[in-house]
Amino acid sequence: MRDFFILWMERIINVVIILGAVVVLMAGLVVMFSPAGGFLQGLATWAFGFVYLVLMGGMIYLGLGIYNNTRRTAEAVEALTQR
């Protein structure tokens, strides 16, 4: 059951990251073509949005990687103790 939740959490994170990228792209375009915005502000929106997505996604995947490595290490230690 635990594996089910971890697997679906990874899938949901993938979808959220993709949706976030689409939102950042659209927000940059909206800022570029709005009367109060400008081309450079739209580029800044894209730059900061993608940096944010990379950092947040990286931290989330780092946490999942730590979980997977801890699980594999525990399984390896159990296999060694059962010999």
C-alpha cells in the first residue's frame, strides 16, 4: 500500500511540475502583452518562474530519492542479516 502512495505521489508531482511550467509560460506571455507590463518583465517572469520550478521540483525529487535510497539500504541490510 505504501508503494502505491509513493508511486502516485511521484505521478502527481510530475503533473504539477508540468502544469507549473505551462502556467509560467502563459504568465510570461500575459505580462509581455499587458499594458502595464513589458517584454523584459515577461522575460523576468519566465526566468524566475523556471528557476522556482527547478528548485522546488528538485527539492521534492531529492526527498523522494532519499526515501528510495533509504528503502534500498534497509532491504540490503536485511538481506545481509538473513544470510
